[in-house]
Amino acid sequence: MARIIYAEDDKLIGELVQTVLMDSGHAVGVVPDGKAALAALALRRPDLLILDMSMPEMTGSQVLDKVRRDPSLYDLPVLIITARTSKADETIARSAGATEYLRKPFDPDELVVIVERLLAHRPARSNNKAVRPI
């Protein structure tokens, strides 16, 4: 079982992703925006961070930038799930440090495959210490 944080302002999409990944055996916390994602990251490092790119308060790009600059989080796998469909948007996200990119609407089975692939490379959990605030 992996711990996953998903930042998504669309409640229906958040519930869908949460249900799909929980059915696959993972613990998934859904937060409504980037600021809440950073607050959750400060409490406990997850095994995977999933971000929507367009959110109020703080965008997925802004969160991704903070994660990649933080020494305690820089190697955290980050999956972008977004309605931005252009190749340029994907290139920008990957250049900013996104590990994977999935366009909405998506196939739930594809989501599970991507998540499992990202989680396959995670190191064994240590003592689960909280990380410092970012």
C-alpha cells in the first residue's frame, strides 16, 4: 500500500481518482488546491504526489516547482493529471520536473498502470518522519 496525495479542485475527478486508486490498494488523500498539497507534504512525505495543473490558490506548476527545489522532496514522483492536452503543455510540465503526465479524460486502468509503474521504483519506507515545511 502506498500513500498518495492528490491535489484536485474538481470534486468529482478527485473522488474518481481516489476510488480507483483505493480499489488498487492505496491510501489516497485528496486536497482541493496547491496550498493544501504543500501543507500535507509538510506533515508527512507520501509515496506519490498527483497534481492537477489548474487549481485556485496555487497551481500545480507552482507546487511542482516548490517540490523540486526542496531537498527533502526533490525526488518525490509527481504525476500530472490535467485537462491541458497540448504537447507543449506536457513538455513544459516534464521540463519542470513532472515524472509522468496524464490527460483528462483518462482511462482508469491507464491511471493504475502509471501509478504502479511510478511506485515500483520507490525506496523502502524509513521511519516516516515528517518533512520540514516548504
